[in-house]
Amino acid sequence: MDKLEALKALDVTVSMKGTADAIRGAIDMLSFEVKSAKECSLKDKEILELINTKLREVEEEFYRPLDDPTIFEYLQGIAATANQIELENYCDDQMNLLKANDLHYEGYTALYYGNCVEATRLLGEAYKIYPKHPLAKIDMDKAQKRLDKAPAELKKLENQIEKNPDKSAIWLKKASALVTMGKMEEALPAFDEAIELDPEDPNALAKKGAALEGLGRWEEAVPLFEKALAIKPKSQIAKKGMNLAKFLGGLDIEI
């Protein structure tokens, strides 16, 4: 079975990587002429149409594009040469969606850390690049709503601290408000106050860990997550923080 027949018979639901490899194999079968922007034969058009079909099958089955922007970038140029306008436009659309997905992931991670300034910026970029993105606008509005409330909330908490400086919960809320406003460094002393007043509060420990991760201080964050999980094994903030420390921070830790 040649590469073209293999692509025709391919079940895209089996493996995203296998599909990408099969499409690359089909691209290799395109003529030198179409690759060098000279002309497109009937055979080239058949190959491009099949690739187009398989790419759309991936999107239909997984509700997202083939996770390989290099394929779309390469195909877009070839499709333009071959006057395959539908494929050219589709590749452009999918490249924008992939860029928006990356920005959405970064923005949603910033939202997890509580930094709504950074989250709003990244999610706004995602929405601008791809207005049809299913989550970018929703999460951007969520981050903006929290950000809009934060200054007044901070002022109220500072007044409360003046009256009740020994209340751990108020210090924790102040730290969270500062994080929301993107003031990560300023938030750390407030977290410290909350933890000093209540060293066994898993939320304070986990949220300080998340703030440290937001500053790229992965190794400092992990002990806080570990202590939070020892106190509250189901802490979602601590669990996610440990995952991010391993997979984004590159730390060799057990989770």
C-alpha cells in the first residue's frame, strides 16, 4: 500500500501523531512542480483534496485542529500555488486557531495563578486572533470582571486589617486581591502574614505557591504545595500547582 492509499484508509481517531505522519507522507508525494510554485497536476490536486478531507475529519472527531502548525503552514503555500482556495483559507484559519489555543492556555494558566492582568491580556490576544474561539472571550470576560472588582476589594480589606490585624483570612484575601491586580511581588508579604497567623491553612499555602509559580519561582512553590496537600489532600490548587511545576517548570518531582 503506497502512502496515498494509506492516507485514504487511515482512521484519524486512532492517533493524532499517526495522522500527522500520514499527511506528511502524502505531502512527500506531491510533485516538484507544485512544491516549487510552478504548476499543479491532476494528481497533485487529488492528493491535496485527500489531505483536506483528512484534516477536516480530525477537526470533526477531536473538536480541534491537527496539532501541528508546520503542516498547515506548508500546505497553505502549496494550496495557494495550486489555486486550492478552500484549502488555503482552511489552513490559514487553523493556524490562527492553533495560535489562539496556545494563547488561551497561557491566559487560562495566568487566571489559575490569579493574575487577571496577564490573563486578560493573553486571552484578549487569543480572541483578537480568532474571534470564533469557544473559550477565549468567556474567560477574558471572567478575568476582566475579577480585575474590575479588585481595587475596591483591596481598599476594603486594608481598612479591615487596620481594625483586625490578627485575622489570617483578611490577609489572605488582601494577598489574593493584589495577585488579581498583577501585583505578585507585593502579594507575597500578605501571604506570609496569613501563613504566620495560621500555618496550617492549606488555602494560604497553596495560593502563595501559585503566586510563586506565577513569578517563575517553581522550586520555592513546591514545598508549599506539598504541605498544603499533607493538610488537605484534595486541594485542587496544590494539585494543579504540582502538575505545572513538573510539566511547565521542568522539575523532577513525583505527583
